[in-house]
Amino acid sequence: MTATADLSTLTGDYTVDPAHTTIGFTARHAMVTNVKGKFLDFTGTLHLDGADPSRSTASLDITMDSIDTGSPDRDGHLRSADFFNTGEHPTMTFRSTKAESLGGDDYRITGDLSILGTTRPLTIDLEYYGAAKDPFGNERVGFEGKAEIKRSEWGLTWNAALETGGVLVSDKIKLNFDISAIRQA
């Protein structure tokens, strides 16, 4: 594969490739360790405007039942009304409202994140990893991104007090995105 290092040469519509993309999160558990998880079912699109990154857009739809932390009991609890209430709120969405170049390979995208029927702004810092044509003829582009949220701002308030002080689940959640997207013809 031949990689292209300059995003300014890329303009077009891309579909997020779920087989080569990870949308994950990390939460502090019991005040002593991190629990990591990811979502296995999602769709997404990007419109890149290399000449004017401010005209770029992103959209994600995440199926909440696809949450996977490696523990079926914990995943079931996260799907319940204590957390995501997936029966009533099956999808989490992100729709960009602003994109900007921070210089070099660094970008920032701001948009509306909707969880449990609550929509709030979210800013994601991204690093452009490059573009390449894969062995199957697909033109790919890659980004890594990160953001932090306070889950309570979206109504995710369930918790349990610990005997030693503190709580079972942190309010601060770290989000991470490893994105591979394929250019559409």
C-alpha cells in the first residue's frame, strides 16, 4: 500500500469500515482500575474536504445493544435501565457541527452526541494517520481520536457507594476512536 501523508489532497465521501474501526471507552471501576469496552455494531460516514477542512463532516450511529466489555453480566447491566436502557434508547448518535485543522496531522471535530434522548456537545481531537489504497482497490483513510465526557451530563447517573469511600463507576469516561474509512465512488 502506498500511503498519502497529506490530508489536503483528499476530498470525498467515506464510509466507516466497522471491520477495521474501534469505537471504545474506558471507565474507572471501584476507584482502583480501568474497565475498557467497545461497541461492535455501528455505521458512520465522513465527508472530507482537504482544501477546506472546516467543510468536513462526520456522522456515527451506534447500536447500544452491541456494547462489549468482556463480561456478559456487566454488559447486561449496561444495557439495563440503570445505564443505557437499550430497549427504549437503542442508538447513540454523533453528528458533527464543526471541523477544524489544528496544524500538522491534528484536527478537531465538534458535534452533537445523543445518548438516552439527551443531546450535548462533544469535541473529539483527531490525529490523521494517512490514506492508502488497500490490496482490494479500496481507497482508505485513517484517524485516531479521543475525547472525555461526564456520563452524568447525559443522564447516566447509576452508581454504588464503596465502603472505603468513593463510587463504583467513575463519572468521567474516556472515549477512543480508531477509524478506518473507505472512499465511496
